[in-house]
Amino acid sequence: MGKKKRKKALIIIIIFFALAGTAAGVTYKVFEAETIEFVGSVHYSDDELKKYIFGSRYVNVLYYKMFGKKDNKIPFIQKYDVETDWPDKLYVTIYEKAIVGYVKYMGCNMYFDKDGIVVESSTDLYENVPQIDGLKFDSIVINTKLDVGNADIYNTILDLIQSFDKYDIDVDKVYFDASYNITLYMGDVKVSLGSSKDFTDRLFELKQLSSRFGTLKGTLYLDDYNGDESSIIFKREK
């Protein structure tokens, strides 16, 4: 009798685990994310965001809601919200940090926002975020304002970046000299923009001219631009 009871108990246990395994498999399949939509990010692809937020390209909605980490720290991301449409859809809204440029410091690219607050340090370069060169500073601390001795310079940088977006101008680097005159670097063309005040007309003209750059290499002088094309000089380099 003892052996029969043990055998019966073993069968019950096997059946229980088989049913539990089947139920777990069915549950996992039912809640496997078929759709994950991301909005708000320009820095990362969907696959990169899946790995950052969910830890894998393959996501289970139920598991994430019960056990998933909800506050992963992601470079250049202020925060993110995940909404669930049961059983198999997730919608993720990304809120990126408002980065306007970066400076090079000790082998890293230090990215800062419109107020000059350094928000990220990275060795990566990101599209449409220009290097800002010529600023003088002694040290850099993350989440602290970059002290360059001229608080107004950040308004100038923000105006420049907004103008680049407005006129669809692709700039690699912005250089300020000691008098805060501006030079732009666009591929193999250097643009002497001149004064940091009232540069809207010069940038508009630059937009018209940039389509002609092609494989040109040299310096475009717009610092004396007065509305007449005769005031524009281009010096070609070999």
C-alpha cells in the first residue's frame, strides 16, 4: 500500500507540474508583447530602447508590470512613461533631455542644455548636436552649470541651434573667438559668421549658399554680409 500511495502521489506531482508548466507557457504566450510603440526619442532606435527599458528585445507585458524595473537610468533621457493595453501592447513615451551642444573635456563629450547645465558625459557623437568650441572653463561637473564667464553666451548658442533647425543647416562645430565672433564648421567648409548679434540674415543666406558647397573646401566669409551677394567672399582651399 505504501508503494502504491507513493506512486500515486508522484503521478499527482508530475501532473501538477505539467499543468503548471502548460499554464505558465500559455500565460507567457498570451501576455507576450506583440506591439511596443515608442514616441519622443531621436537618440535611440526602438531596439536600443527595448534593451534599456525592458532588458531584452522580447518583452512579456505581465512580467514587466509585476517585476520589471520602472526607472532605468538611460543616457540623454529625462524620464519615460509606459502605458499598457492588455494583454499584449505597450506604449512608451520618451522625454529626452534638451541638449543644445557639447564641449570636449578630458577625452569625453560633455553635453549641456540651453541653460548651460551639463547633463551627460559620453564618448559617442549624436546627430544634429554640434560641438561648441572656444569657451573657457576650468572644470566640469555633471548636473552643474558650465561656468564660462559669460552667462549670455547660452542664449546665443540656443538662438543658433534654433536657427540651424529652422533653416535646416547641418553644422558640425561652432567656434567662438575671444570677442565671441562666430565661425561655423560644415564638412570641409568653414563659415566666418562674424558677430554673435543679429545673425539671422546671415544664416538665411548661408542656407541658400550651402546647397552649392558640394565637394568645395575653403572658407566662406559672411561677417560683412549686407544683403548684397557682392559682400560675400569664398576662398577656396586645395
